[in-house]
Amino acid sequence: MSDPSHPSSGPDTAVDENRLEELISEAQKALPFELTDLANRCASALGLDTASIYLVDLQQRLLIPLDEALDPLPVDHSPAGWAYRTVSPRVDAADDGLIIWMPLIDGAERLGVLAVRTASQDEVRMRRSRMLAHLFAMLITSKRACSDWLHARSRTAPMQLPAEMLRAFLPPRTVGSRRCVSTAVLEPAYDIAGDAYDHSVIKNVLHTMILDSMGHDLTAGLTTSVAMAAARNARRGGGDLADVVGSVDRALAEWLPDQFCTGVLCRLDAVTGVLHWVNCGHPPPLLIRAERVLAGALDSPPQPPIGLAGPLAPVARQVHETRLEPGDCVLLYTDGVVEARDAEGAEFGLDRFTDFIIRSNAAGQRPAEVLRLLIHAILDYQRNRLRDDVTILLFEWRPQRR
């Protein structure tokens, strides 16, 4: 595995390729709880000392080690958290050498960090640490889908049944491509019911959706779950945005005729910037351009909520269209965001909400980090006692990125 483009830093840079191949092959069959030992052996094969895996918790406040003998680390105010927040490596002094904190990233999704211990720092060790982080990010993603243990390690509190059911349907917090990125957050993390988000990239098209179902119980969670399944079924069948909304309308009317939800569904062509959207009884999307909100840019005539049956059902959904400019952000949210209240009863409000995002973007924060900070600000504002579910989805069109 020598790389002639990088200079050698000494005799300890040699790698036993046969041993490394054995470990990578072993990784395919390794159980999730065995990843800690496997990471250490892979690090040793690469001429490093040890490697420890930390996964971020559901609320993105802690980095929780897979090694149960280690303590969690705060996302804020720690070298490990800095690597997670900035998606950049961080080198920190240790008693017996150095720790290289490498972000664990799957595509656009931040999973946690990898702590690589090594005697010294050079280009070869940094490159191999990065390779190790890429490998274990893919392993964690592939094994998380069928591992209750990995899910449990990222939790800090018991999860209620409606939240458990809905989280089984939620996609990763962040998805994207070279041209666009979509990221979302949802609180309360362990007791959600009616709110949900969805996003997916199909070739050069980004699909996004936010939903708010009637009620705050298991039935509300079931409603949003059926809605997401119907939307995905239509998308995967090649349907356009009108087909997707129609599929959700019919599914709820047929299977849950007494339930409905509000929502916004969007379709962004990431090559041309053309955005289509449908608003079904929900707060209108917000368009942020050049660090300001374009008031009313994505407003549209009111349409009924999704899932109404009988005479209340809409004859046809109206799909709206606009063209984004490079760098534009579109913000979808549920009403629990702006209705959060402090101890004196003052609402968090739309102006405070959008100003936070604009200032964070201007400070160079990545979209996923902007929403992490924002959801924590809303929780702090309401003293961690939300009156309603809070869901926020932000997507950006960045066609100039390569």
C-alpha cells in the first residue's frame, strides 16, 4: 500500500498488505461490538498505535465510545467535538504521543469521530488515519441497519414507543451530493410522535419533505410513517411531485381515514436549480438568499392538509415552481419551532429563528452544524420542555461545488 506521491517517514511506515487484507475481509463478518478490537488491529497493521470509535448521540451533545470502558466526550468544548463540528481532523497532545481526531463521515452524514493514537505526526500517518476513518464510517453505516446495539449506544435516555416506530422510518440527518445538501433535526429526540422529515437524492434530483400529523400519540406517528412510505413508493416508481402528493393523499384516506397531516414536499433539480413544491396546509417554506430572507418568495395559495377523504379531499394539488440561485437555502419547519416559549411566555418567533440561521451561515458553519446549534438554542429557550414537536429541514443548492 505504498504511495509514491508521499515521502516515506521512516522504517515504521511499511505495511503488511496481507495482514491488512485479512482484517478488511474479517470486517465484513464482524459483529458491531467487535469493531472496537478490529479498529485497534487495523491501526496496528497501518503502523499506528490504537484507534477508538465514538458515535454521536441522538441529540448531538455527546460522542459516545463503542468501548464501554471509556467515557463519553462533549461535542461542545472538546478536541473530539471540534473534529465532529468542523468535519476536520484535529491533532491533540497525549501523555504518550498524539491523538488524531478524525471525523467519521458517511457521504454527507456525520457519524462521530475516530481517535487514533500515534507516536508522532507526519503525512503518512495522517493519510492512514483518514483511510481508517473512511473504512469504519462505512462499516458502521452498513452494520447499523441491523444492529440494535449500535442504536442503543447512541442513546442517553429510554425511548418511547411512538418515537421508536417513527425513527425506524427516518432517513439519515444529512444527505447530499456535489451540488446540493439537505439536513434535518427533530426534537424531542425520545418522545416524538407526529412530526417527521424525509430527504433523498435520485440522480441529480433532491426530494425533501416535512410533515406534521394531527395529534401527539402512536396514531400520529403511524400517520407520518404511512405518509413517508407512500411518498417513497411513488418516488421509487418514477412519479413526479404531483404523483408523490397524490400517493400520500390516497394512502392516508384509505388506511387512516380519520387522520391527516400538514406538510411541504419539494423537488429540486440540482443541475438547473429549478424548484417545485407543494404546500398542504403547512407554514410556507422560507428562501434565504445572500444572508437575508426573501419575504413571501415561496408563499402559495392555501391547499388542504394531506389525507382528507370524501368531499374535503382536493380535486388536484397545485405544484409551484421557481428557480433558485447558487447558494440559496430553503428552510422547512413545523410550527413548534416558532411557537416555543420562554419562562415569561415570549415566543421564539420567526425572526429569531431565521436570524440564527443567517448569522450561523455567515460565520461559515456547515448546514448540519447550523441546525445542531439551532435546535439546542430552541431547547434552551424553552428549558428543555417543548410544548410541541420541533422539526427543521434545510437544503442548499451549491452547483459550483465539484
